[in-house]
Amino acid sequence: MMAFFEFSQWDGSEQFTPQSADSVFDQFSEYLLDYGEEVMPALEKWEEDHPDVVEMLVKRGLVEKDRDGRFRVTPKGIKRVENRAMEALFNIQNRDKFGRHETDLRGPGQTVLEESRPYEYGDPVSNLNMHETLRNALARQGGGSPVKIIEDDLVVYDTEYQTSCATVVLLDMSGSMTRYGKYASAKRVALALQGLVRSRYQSDFLEVVGFYTYATPLSERQLLNSAPKPVSIFDSRVRMRISLDNPPGFVPEHFTNIHAGLQFARRILRRQTAQNRQIILITDGEPTAHIENREIVLIYPPSEKTAHLTLAEAKRCANEGIQISSFALIEDYFYLGLVNFVEQLAKVTQGVCATCNAEDMGNMVVHSFINGRRRSTTMKR
């Protein structure tokens, strides 16, 4: 069915409703997700041409000016972007099916169950099942009053033991991630995970690390403002060594240094005391860079040496008890080398790997995150 529209001059007979600040910010944040901080100066242009719109965003607390007079997104604005990414990812109506990393263990956890069990020393009194406790006391003393309760009468509601989890998301920022919206999709997933941890898993630890030629942690604001590194050299073959202690003035940053990302993640997770630790790797290419001593080695086309060193680092992570889940983004063509690499990565670490497109990646990554706490230890009462 075709729809027809007629446009004419507004005569004032119908009420005009301007866009809300939230609606304007949501549209602006879509560009921010796609292109990073390079779109922020657009707000300065808006301030000149449409000062009322920018004032509305400022009053709503979604954007502000820093000390240098440049616009930036406020913590409230960042939280809104994260929540919208989370809602879009979960299809808000189905959110209830995602739990709190629940395990099959029972103990003094956070979720009170309907089942009851005899009281054991150390159980919280707040979980006392008074109905069953009084029934036991009455059955023992044969009725009558007053009812005298002894320790053997006590019954408590069982609880579900829930573990905490430490997660590092390794996000590919290499030059090829600009194609087909891959980076924007991956960034939305990372923002959604941040919103999920804030709203549901407050005891969890989550850090996002961007890897390219180097690897660096990304704060919430840095993640929102981030974009892939632009391709800066176009040689068909590259063999370069970059000193970490005395780097040259120009360093091509668009390479894929999964090796550095894994090293960085392992150091972060080594400091965490969570029972379960995991790395979620999102990439669209084989590793084209690695670290040797105090040098970064850039090699293109990808070399076996780079792959070998990267797999060896992944094995070190696994040996320290870190679960690795790898997601290879295949958008424009079937990249056999990448598929082979992530399969080898899963094999040496006994982890998880998947090939997917940007549209399907979100639910797969969140499913991996949710199931990232499969191990357990003996509980103490």
C-alpha cells in the first residue's frame, strides 16, 4: 500500500510539539556511536544556529562544556546511551530471561528460594521460615501454648549462591573495523555490557580495552568517543619495528595487536579476586602485530610468528584460569584466515569462538558474558 503526503504552510490550527531534549540527544548519540568524538564540534555549530536546542540539552543535563569551552557528554548522557544500547540489545520485553549469573549451588547468596532446609550455624536469621519453624515446634511439644522454639525447630529459606565475575572486553580498533558499521556495532555491545553491569551485576568488574597497534583501557567516556584508527600506510607488505621506549614521530596505529590486548587483559584480571574471570574478544581480522621485548612488530600480510606468539599469550591466560570467548566479525567476505585463527584460539584455551556479522554479534556476546561464571568453589557457612 502506498502512502501519500500533502505538505502545506502551517496555519496554526494544530499544536506544534517540538522534539524533546531526550529525542534530540538520542539522534545525536547515534552519530557519536558511528563516528566518535569527531562529531562533538557539531554542537558548537548547533549553538550558533540553534541555541535553543543546545540550551535544552544542557538544561536536561545530557551535555556540558568542559574547562576549555568544548562540549562533552555528561555522565547522565553516557548512562542514557548505555541504557538505550542495552534495551535495544535485549529487546526490553525479554529482559527477564537474563538472570544474575546464577549457578546451581545453594548457600547464603542473594536470591531467596521457596524451598526450605534445616537451620545451620551461620545462616542469616533474616531467611528464617517462621511458618515451618512454628510447625516443627508445635509437632515436637504436642500443641499447647506458649510455644517454645529450640534450635532443632529452626527452618530457613534456601538461597541461591551467586558468584561475581571479572570481565575484560577486548575491542578491535584497527582500521578495517570502519567498514560496514562493525565498530559502531561492537561499541554498542560494550556500552550495553557496561549498562548491564551497572544495573544488574554491581558486584562484577568490567573493563573495556581497545587494541590496535597498541592496547589501552577505555573509560566510559573514552569508549563513547572512540573510533577505529584510520589507515595511515597502504603498502602491500609491511615489516616495521616500533620501540616502546623511544617511539618515532609517526607510528601507524591501524594494525591488529591482539597479542598486546591479551597481555593487557591478563595483567588486569590478575589483580581481580573474583571467582570467575573472562576475556571477551571482538575482532574482524587476524593479528598483524605483536610485542617482542620492548618493541612492537608490525607485519602485513599476517605472519605465522605473530599468530604463534598471540596463541601462546592466550594459553597463558587460560593457564591462569581465564576463560576466553572470541567473536570474529565476518561482514564483507569469508575470511578463512580469521576463522582459522579464532578456532585455534578456542582450541588452545578450551574456550569459545564464533563467527558472526555485526547484527548477530550482540546477543552472542551477551550470552557469553552471562554464562561466564561456570566454575564454583566450596562455600563457607
